[in-house]
Amino acid sequence: MEQSIQPLDPVFLKIGPLVIHWYGVIIGVGLLLALLVVTREAQRRGLDKEVFVDLVLFAAPIAIICARIYYVIFEWDYYSKNIGQIFQIWNGGIAIHGALIGSVITAIVFAKVRKLSFWKLADIAAPSLLIGQGIGRWGNFMNQEAHGGPIDVTQIDAFYNVLPDFIMDQMFINGVYYHPTFLYESIWNLLGVALLIGLRRVNLARGEMFLTYVIWYSFGRYFIEGMRTDSLMLTESLRIAQVISIVLIVGAIVLIVVRRMRGSGSTRYLDQNV
């Protein structure tokens, strides 16, 4: 196998002092595509498409800020000694769970102010959340981060036979091939998009589309996180993302059961009322 592999340039465009990184471009593309999908579905569900445009204007910056804060908190030992790097998100270092926390809180407040159902907004947005997450993982690819442990040398040829060369070449870091866990999660997320779009026809009770998204994403994230080498750690052996994933799965299941017991299933996904 060729050992003089050059990584892809993480810089998309540089004009004088202005530097645009692929990381930000890819996240932006994911956001725009997710917004396109969610606005079309919003119209079908009887909402003005501008509702989600307005929501994203608030949620997107808050999500990025919360994602960075979340990451920095759990990596404070490093950032306390490198304060100047706290704002350098183009170098990576944002946590999706932080972004979700920020987005959900923003959506709850937004729905209350606009006198809309949070659960209706969340259900409509669920597939788009996975679209954004699935595409966004390719920003990690450009930064050569969010990868797994080393690939066994006896399996490298097999990986090259299955995956495109450009992926394997980018996963060749400091003389070692690593598992492309960013790819595993991206595929899992995009499979989730297909699942959720299919579930629209099932006409689940309001809120259950979003809660299914939470369960699907968290289930896949739990196992993929166990393969990664850059996990945020709660203790020496406890990965934060895995703990959060378990909490979210259990919480989502409990919510589904409790809401059904309380009769919240009378309003369905395909109902047009707000």
C-alpha cells in the first residue's frame, strides 16, 4: 500500500486574511439541505414555511454556541491552558449533544412565543435533523477527526475493496489507518432519514416522530462512540456520549409510554391543526 498519502486540505478558500474551512462549508451545506426539506414538509403539514426559516435563524447560532460550550466544558483541562483556542471552532471541537440541547430549548421557547405546538415542529424537523447530522460528519472527515481506532493491518486491503480510496487515504494518519467512524455515523443517520420519512405514512401520535429520532440516533451513537479514540470522557472509562445516549433512549421510551397513557395520542402527525 502506498505510504506517501497526502491528506486533503481542510481549507476551502483563502482570500488574504479570510480563511474558509471545509468544516464550516460542509456544516452549512447540511443546514441548508435540512432547511429545504423541513420547509417543504412544513407546508404540507399546514404551516407557513417561513416558520422554520425564522426558527433556524435563532436555533442555528445557538446550537453552534451550545455545541462548543459543551465540548469546552468537558475538555476544560486543555482549554483552560489554551484560552485563545476556545473560539477556533473551524479546527473542530463541537459536540452534537450540546447542539441538540441548544436547539431543543430554542424550539420550545420559539413555539411558546409563536403559540405553536413544540411537538409538531419537532416531528416535522426530525428527518432534517438527521440530514444535517449525516452531512455534517463529513466536516470531521476533512479535519481527520472523529475516527475510530487503528484498522488491523490484515484488514486494510479489504477496507480498500469496499470503501473509496479517498476515504481510506484520508484515514491514513501519521502512518496508521483508522476506522472511518464519521462514515459509520453518517450512514446510520441517513438510514434514519429514510426510516422517519417512511414513518410519516404510519401517522404516529404527535411527538413520537421526534422521540423515534432520539432513540434511533442515540442507539447508533452509543455503539459508534465505543469505537472512537477522541471521546469526551466522564471518567477514565466512561464516555459522556454513551451515557447521554442511554439516558436519551430511556427518556424517550418513558415519554412515549407516559404520553400514551395520558391520552396524548389523540393528535396525530398528519393532522393539520397547529
